[in-house]
Amino acid sequence: MNAQASTPTILQRLHHGAVDWLQTWWRLAQFAVLMLSVALTPATYNRANRPVLARHLVADTVPNLAWFGVLSALVSLVLIRIVVVTSLSYGLSRFALEMVVRVLVLELIPLTAAAFVALRTTLPAGLEFSQGRGAGTVATVQELHGEFYPRVAAGVFAVWMLAAVSCVLTLILAYLTLYGFTPWALTGYTRVVGQVFNPAVTLILVLKVVFFSFAVGLIPMASSFYFGANYRVKVTHGLSDMVRLFAMILLIEVASLMGNYY
Amino acid sequence: MTEQPTQTTHSAPPVRNAEFKAAVLLVIMVLLVAGAAVYLLYARGAFESTQTLFLEADDSEGVVVGMDVTFAGFPIGRVRRIELSKEGKARIVVDVPRDDAHWLRKTSIFTLERGLVGGAKLRAFTGIPTDPPLEEGAARALLVGDPGAEIPRLLATARDLLENLNTLTAENSALAASLANIQGVTGKLNGPSGAMGLIAGDDKNAQQLTERANKLLVTVNALATKADSLIGHADTQVFGPQGVVTDAQATIIQLNGLLADARNSLKKMDAVLVEAQAVGANAKEATADLGTLRAEVESSLRRVEQLVNEINKKWPFKRDTEIKLP
């Protein structure tokens, strides 16, 4: 190759890369809207589709629930204990509960629930599913209802379930770690929790979990919907899915932090 | 993980009673979310009936919506809103649950404390628990205590003090001049003339002064000697063997003897008086008897007179009316 031809090649490559990148995100948005319309269609929940939906839901949620419940309880316990002991040594124990609730329940639990479901369920399942499909096949409506939507819905529901269960578990663990097995500190505890969860914070938490679940459910399945024709895409799209998914999670987390503390 | 079959409809292993389990999961999810929502509403006091309290302060910095108002360390109210009143003061709207409102009385005081470390604290104090209870919609002034606001004032005062100290201890200040003068004075004190030289001023005056002082001392000495001999004479006059004191003593002895005599005669007088008393008592009796005697005599005389008159009546003879008494 002569030197004159190298410069346009670089520019061309850059141009192609940028267009591809934008196209994947656009296709993701289209897939999300498609899944939303399928979710709102009553025919999706008819007698024929319900068994598949139910099976995916249970298979994706229950094993994760058990594992994640135990893991998050353990980590929460350790973190709560550290926070309580440290704050006690500085004489700031009245801030310990608020800090635990804000750090664990508001930030760590949704993030780890989403990451757990993504890494254990939706990313591997999405990769397997896409590898099982032929190149360039167009999805039929039946496939949408029977293959794509159940997986997406199961991923979304798994994130909600894990987040809800471990948030509640963490709140209970925080009470028990701080006060022990006594009911008399419940009023004070309730008051502090009520003060932390003002309407803005609660809304941000709910939105964060919802958007995390959408990201975790949709992104792995979107690339198998728009199956690229070339080999390179087939091999790397699993990795690129993961990168895209975690970039999305990061964006949502940053937005929620700005909403809460800015 | 094992290789999945290429069949698309059975990529997941079969789950028994999937629909039932899915329904259970959905129900649990709904219950968790609804329970959490109810708990949070309860925690934020949506189910308590409350009465409103308005607190007014010049500066409500540090007060956040949702903050507690504490009474004896227990939360007794919650800040619902912070706004500006018509007079431009900060107005804090507090919700007090009706169950706890009886701790607040008409004369309760509300304070906002802002420490140097930590946030603001709203506290309520009730001095007289038997006063009438706080009415609904009461408006009270909030007393603000802020040690942090004292610091600028303290710094300004400290700065003024330091400036004053500076001017006071500067090189050409009055204090420096005074100290220099004191140094001169103490130097003179330690010098050859000492304190006398200091008082006198310069040396010529000092010499004159010392000469005069000397002469004065000599005169005073002579005066003292004379006074001494005078006193010696006076001493002999008064306290000597023939002095006043001896005579006075003799006089006193004589007086003592006189007094003893007088006492004796008085004792005799006493005896005389006792007799006179007896005499007097007898005389009294006699006087009393004399009176009766007189009366009797009078009555006898009257009888005699009557007798004479009767006789005169009955006996026409003119006789001497005089009667000879036995």
C-alpha cells in the first residue's frame, strides 16, 4: 500500500466505526420500544405463551434469589458492622444508621443486583441464544412472543425481585446489628428510615432499579435480534454486549447520584 | 455449562408448576413493594393526625424539611415546610402529632441550636407543665443560638485588642516613655544620693535640703531632751513620795474612814427609824381608837344633851347649861 492511500483508509475506518457505534445504540433503542410494545400487548399473556414466560421467570429468578440473598446478607452484615464500629469510635454513632441505609440500600444493593443478574443470567443466556440462531434470520412475531420477550421479561423481573428482597433483608439486618433482638428501638429506627426515604430519594431509587432492569434485560437480547452478517460481529458481540451493558449501568448510576446529592 | 441444544423453544430446563411458582413470585414481589411503601408512609408520618405549629426566626439556615423537633431528646414534631413570612422572616411549619401535642404548652419555648460541628437542632422546652396546651396553628418565635456567629465578632474584638496592644507597646508610645522614666528614677535611687537625691531633684538642692534636715534634727533632739526632763519632773510631782498621787491616796483613805462612820450612823438611824415606825404604828392605832373614842364621846355628849333638853323640857327651871364632866 502506498502512503497516499493510508490516510483515507484511517478516516474511512473512523467513519465506519462511528456509524456502527451509533447504529448499535439506535438498534438497541428500537429493540427496547419493540419489547415495550410486546409487553403491553394482551396477547403476550395468553394461554399459549404463559407456560414459556412462567418457566423463564422462575428459572431466572429463583436460583439467583437464593444465592444473591445469602451473598448480599453476608456482605451487608460485614459492611454494617464496619460502619457501626467505626462511627462508634469517633462518637458519631447517630449517623451510622443513616449512612448504612444510604450506602447499602440506596446504592450498593441495586447495583450489585443488576450486575449479578447480568453476569449470571442474561449475558450468558443472551450469548447462547444468539449463537443458536442462524446468521441474518429475521425474527417472527411468534419468536418475539416465545423467545425474545420471555427472556427479557425474566431478566427485568429478576433484577426487581433481587433488589427488593435484598433491600428489605439489609434493612432488617441493619436493625438487628445496631440494636439487637429488641423491639424497643423500632420507633427511632423507623423515624430515621423515614427521614432518609423522602419522596425524591424514593423516586430515584425506584427509577434506578427499573432502568437497571431494563438495561440488564434488553441489551443482551438486542444484539441477537439484529444479528450482524459478518463473522467478527458474531464473535465479539458477547463482549461488546457486556461493555455496553455496564456502560449503561454506569450512566444510570451517575444520573441517580447527581439526582440525589447534587 | 453444557452445550445447549439448538431447539429454540426448550433452551431452559423444564420447571415443574412453573406458572404457579411464577404467580407466587409475582405475589411476593407485589407484597414486598406494597409493604415497603406502607412502611415508608408510616415512617414519614402519613397516618398520624397532626396539628400545625409555626416557628418564626430571623435565619433558618441549617433547617431542612423532614427534620425533627425534639423535646427532652424525643422527636415530637417534624418540619413540613420552610417559607418566608410577610415580614421577611423565616417561617418553619412543623407538624406535631396530636398524641404528643400535650407535652407542648402555651408557654413552651422553641430553640434552634447550631453547633460548630454537626447540623442544626430544633428543640422544645416546657417550663410549666400545667399551663393550657398549645393551640392548633400556634405561631411562636424561634430562639436561635449560634456559637459560630460569635466567632467573627470574637475575631473583630481580638483584632481591636491586638491593635491597641500594638500602639501601647510601640517604640515611641507613652508606655515606652514611662518605662524609660522609671528606669531613670530607679537609677537615681541606686545612685549616690539615693531617695533623697530623687526627691530633691539635682544635687545643690539636695545638699541644702540635707543641711536643713540636719539642723531640724538637732533642734528636735534638744526639744526632745527638754521634754524628757519635763516629763521627769512631772513624774516626780505626780508619782513621787510627796506627789499628788500620795496625797490623793491619803485623801481616799480618809474618805473611806468617813464613809465607814457614816455607814454606822446610818445603821443607828435605821434603828431609830424602826422605832419611829413603831411609834407611828401605835399613833395610827391610837388615832383610830381616838376616832372611835371621839365618836363615842360625841354620842354620849349628844345623849347628855338630849337628856338635858328633856330635863329642861320637863323641868322648867333654868339652870346652867354647862355640865361638869367627871
